[in-house]
Amino acid sequence: MEQLLFGDADVATKSLPHLVFLDTETTGTEPGKDKICQVCFIDGETLRTEFFKPPFAIPVKAMSIHHITNKMVEGKPPFAGSEMQRDLQARLETGVLVAHNAPFDISMLVAEGVQVNRFICTYRVAFALDRNDALPEYNLQYLRYAFGLEIEAAAHDAEGDVKVLRGVFEHLLRLLSSETGSEAEAIEQMIRISEQPMLFRKINFGKYRDHRLADLAKTDRGYLEWLLAQKLKSGDEGDWVYSLQHYLKR
């Protein structure tokens, strides 16, 4: 389904580079194994959303999160090879993908044949700009209310989430533009932040929960060295490896 969007919320994006705000709903979290069952994107004044039928039944756990049932996708095509896949790929040839926790959405898109050249992750940007750790978390709906955004949108639905995503992006853009002096430079900085590993500032687990990594590097380097070894073994903790190596080298 494709529709046109109008209103004040869209005016803010008209002078910006080509941005494609996107959210996916999936059968799970493993690219390749799991499949996309809904995609929604906003590109300029166009909002498009579609359901897709995976090659297996949607797990109950996934349904409990996004409320997409097997009946809702009955008769729909798979995302891979669909007209929407081709449309999205064409838009992303020149566009910048904007998503919350973008690495996940990108991994799912790539597994189903969509290549992403440049992207902005609003999760990473929000974390980077919260230099004093004023926010306890950075999930999309938390930021929606923390930033005081007045948006009529349901949570855990691709269409609702992508509307909130755009509102969160515009709020972050205003914050960063006030530092850089221009929206164009702010967007380029967002892209740079998104492409780099996250530099964690605190530990959010274990005996040192809420302790700053910079302080622990002075008071208990042995613990950080042990933690680094554990993260290296896991093979999928790039942000933690980057952060621990950063503080241990200081």
C-alpha cells in the first residue's frame, strides 16, 4: 500500500538529502534463517507498507511482538523478488537508509537481496549524543516519549514505528545541527557515527553495573581484560571489543 503524506512533519525533511526511513518486522532475529514479513518506508511524501509471506509459519513469539499473523500474510508474495524489494533497492541506490538499530534491518535486507550503501542508525546517534548518560535506554518508543514527540502511531508495527523513527530522527537532527551549524553536516556526522562501533561508557550488567569503563580501567583493569577475553570469544560483540580495547589502551 502506498500513500502520500502531508503536514508540518514532512516540511523538515524537504531540504535534506534523499532519506529513506524504514522499519521491518520479521519472523525472528537470525538473517538468512528468519524472513521479513512486513516492510514500511517513508521516502519524501510517500509512505509505503506491505506484508510478505515467509516460506514457513510465523512463530508465535514473533506474532506476540509485532501482531502479524499467518492469516494476515496469506496470499502475499515473499519479500525476496517482490516489486517492493525492487522499488526499495532503486531508492537506496542514491538514498540514505534511516533505521533504529539499523545493522539489524540491514542484515535482514541484505539476506533477502537488498544492498544498502549508506545508512543512519538513530539508536547509535541517540547514544552518541547522550554524552552525560541522561537517558537510561535508547529503544525507539522510549525515545519517542523522552523527546516529547506527539505522534499518532502504534508500537511494534512497521508503519507506526517508521513514523516514530522519523520523529526521533528530526529531533536528533535539530540537536546535532545546533552543534555543526548546518543540517547537511549534521547528516554526514550521523552517517559517520552510524558506521563506527559504539563506544560504551558504562557497564550495564554484573557486579560493576552502572560503573564507568574509564574508572574501571584505573581501578580494576584485570576485570576489563577478563571481560575483553570473553567478548572476543563470543565473536559477535564488536562494540564491546572496541570499547574495552579503547579504555584499556588509555
